[in-house]
Amino acid sequence: MKLAQRCSWIAPSATMAMDTAAKEMARQGIDVISFGVGEPDFDTPENVKEAAIKAMKEGRTKYTPASGIHELKVAIQQKLARDNNLEYGIDQIAVTVGAKHALYNITQVLCDPGDEVIVPAPYWVSYVEQVRVTGATPVVIETTQENGFRVTPEQLREAITPRTKAIMLNSPSNPTGAVYRREHLEPIAEIAVEKGIVVVSDEIYEPFIYGGAKHVSIAELGPEIKALTLLVHGVSKSHAMTGWRIGYVAGDARVIKAITSLQSHSTSNPVSIAQWAAVEALTGSQEPVKQMVAEFAKRREYLVERLRALPGVECPMPEGAFYVFPRISAAFGKSYNGRVIQSSMDLCQLLLEEAHVSVVPGSAFGAEGYMRISYATSMANLEKGMDRIERIWRALVG
């Protein structure tokens, strides 16, 4: 059976591949510590679960409008006004099957073959693949650790061509934890407005900011950039609801209408029960979110301290999300029991097979020489996992 050509354009998700391998080892009875997938280890708040139960008991288990129930769109309106000082009409919001689905829908309705989408690296693994599946070309800009892994205005101007359709922004960032502050966003907004380029602003990690940094949405910087911004968000990370699959996109009503039409022919509506749970997540108490962020802040400090104590490791202190992104190239060319490490993938496979710790290679994010470690796991797991990593690292590097 012959597959469509577009299937050859897509690489599998490295984060999912590492997670699958780790889970298979765990199924075999091996004690694996997973620092791979970005999934909070906290349970979904009780009030949110109760809202889902209530929805089931009330029979809210039927089809909903393809782009989501009115009540959830109102809750999203209120959240964006309260937290981001942004006003959107109901016709400017679409609820999707997770934020990943929102991003996929955006590329599908915006991009044609021959278009270009600028993607700063390190990037979340699905950005480039979602662009490729449309036949458009991802134009990757390599940011640097020295610049805080943020794209500069000079880099952006150099990358723009007449074919540029959009730029992907992710703040706080997966995988680096970088946060774009207002002074970083203002020149990007100025260029986007000047060139008429759409900004896809992935803000799924908004609550997870530490050390005095503040989340700023690029859409907040004025009506002209707001008109060009498609803001992507959801409740998966903020409310420990990864499996509930509720995301959303807010922006130009014409784009939202196109997304709604596409969604009506692909997934139809997001799960009805999960939508009612998301209403409670956005309108109910935010105390569980604050507690989760406070715990992540402690884990971040611990993990960075442990990594910086390893010889040859450079580990910036992330300002947001729940990942650290250490430079591990000091291990390249070293060997462990005759096994030579030549790439971040080599090191990650060694750690999985020999230390039973799952991490994700930097190459998956367009940044060879690094690896991503998620601290969305217990402190006990962080301590045990880092002990294992340290044992392998010191055998490699010294």
C-alpha cells in the first residue's frame, strides 16, 4: 500500500519516542525515572474533576459546536481579559483538542506549499513537522545560550523573505525555559507589523514563571500586532489536565472561522465533558496552580544546582516552563564501556539503557549538544534520577 508523499516529510516525535521506550522498560519491571515528557505530576484539581462528574450526571455527553461550547469561550474571554488585558469576541475563539491541535489547525489554514514559517531554535518538536505537512518550509533560526535562547530582531529581519507567512513564538519556552520579556517582544512586534507577518504565540506555559520574570503576550503590545497574533493556550499544563485535551486559539475571526470549518471535518468538537471541566478550571480557584508553580520553583533550583556541579556541564537557570536545558557536549568523544558518545542522542540512549533515566536529546529541538530534562516529577525522582545521571556522567567526563 502506497502512502501519501506528505508522510515522508514528517519525523516522529522524539519526546514521545523516548517516553514510549521508557514505558516499555517499566512494563518489563525495570525501575525507570522519566524526565522526558512535559506532563505535571500533580493530579487534576478536585473541583475540576467534580465539574466533569456533574456534567456527566447532567447528560452533557452529546455533540457540541465544533469550536467549543459558548460557556467555555466566555471563560476563555474572561481569562484573557483578567490575566493578559486582551479582549476577544466569541467569534475570535476556537476550542481545540489540546494546544497541539490548535497549532496544527493554524498551520493547515494559513500555509500553502512554497510559504515559509520562521521557527526559532531550540523549538518544540512539533512546530517544524506541522509546517512541513502543509508543504510549507520551516525556516529555522538558531538562537544562542548567550542570548538567552531568544531570537534577535537582526536574526528575524535576515530570515524574512517575500514567502514568509508567519513566525512561531513560544514563551515561556519548551525546551529552554526562556521567557520573552516586553523589551524582547517589542522589536519583534514592530517587524511583524511592518512586514505583515502572522505571529503564532504559543503561551501554554504562561503560569510557570520564576524569579521575578513576568509573562507578556505579544498581542498585548498594541492593536496592530494583536490583529496579526494567533494566541495559543490551554489547560493541559496549568491545571494538570494533559489527558483532558483542551486547548484554544484566539485571534482574527476569519482564521477562527477557517479553523472551525477544518475542525468540523476532522475531530468535530473537543470532548464535551472535558470542556465543562475546563470552564471550572478557568473560572474556579487558581490556588492549585499557585501551589504547583511554587513546587516547580523548588525543583528548578535543585536540578540546576545538581547539574552545575557536574564537570563540563553548563546549565542556564530557566525563567519559565518546567524544563532545564543543559549543554552536555563535554561528553562528546568520551566513551563508556567502549561505547563512544558522539551526539546528544547517543548520551540519552546511554542514560536510558545504563542508568534507566529517560531524557530527551537536544537534537530533537534543533539544538545538538544539549538535552532536555523535565522537572515535572517528584523531588524524590529528581534526586534518584540525578544520582544515576551523575554516576554515568562522572564515568564519562570525570
